[in-house]
Amino acid sequence: MSSVIVGWIALTLVVAIGFAVQDQACTSQTGRDLFTCRLDARLGFRAAIGWLVIGTIALGTVWILTKPRGEARLCPACGSEIRWGIVQCDSCGSDPGAHPMQEPPAASDIPPAAE
């Protein structure tokens, strides 16, 4: 997802630079045509910067919300897997934050999950 955000930023910066260069290309025109050309270039540049900000915020929010949380935790008391957001082990009922981290027991020592 971070490569999408970097790509979005690069694309909108290229567009913004294109509008800025267009403003420099307006020097060959005079009068009302010069005014219109520069106005179009400046509005395009501002629109590109606006899309850069809005898109980066939107993509950054999606990236933060969909970021994986890593592997599941193990209960320090019995070694069974604890889902994220659960504060009590389903197998043994202990609080994982109350015990210091220790090696999980062997698979034969783990009690069956409560139904």
C-alpha cells in the first residue's frame, strides 16, 4: 500500500509541475490570451496540489486502517492462541497481561478449547 501512496504523490507532483511549466509557456501570448493562459495554469496547479493533499490523506487513512496487526498472541499461562482484542484466554481464563511472558507449554499440555 505504501507504494500506491508514493505513486500517487509522484503522479500528482508531475501533473502539478506540468501546470507550473505551462505557466512559463504563456509568455509568448499577450493581452487577454496571456491572462487566460496563466489563469488556467494556476488553477490547474492548485487543483493538482488539492488532489495531492486529499488523495494522500485518503490513501493514508486506508493504509493505516488495513495494516496487518501481526501474528496472533499466545497465552503465557497455557500457550493457546489469543485473538486480538480479547483480554481473557478462551482456554484457561487467565489474563495475558497479568503473567510475565514465558515459553509456551508443549502441545500435549494444552487443554482443549471450551466450546
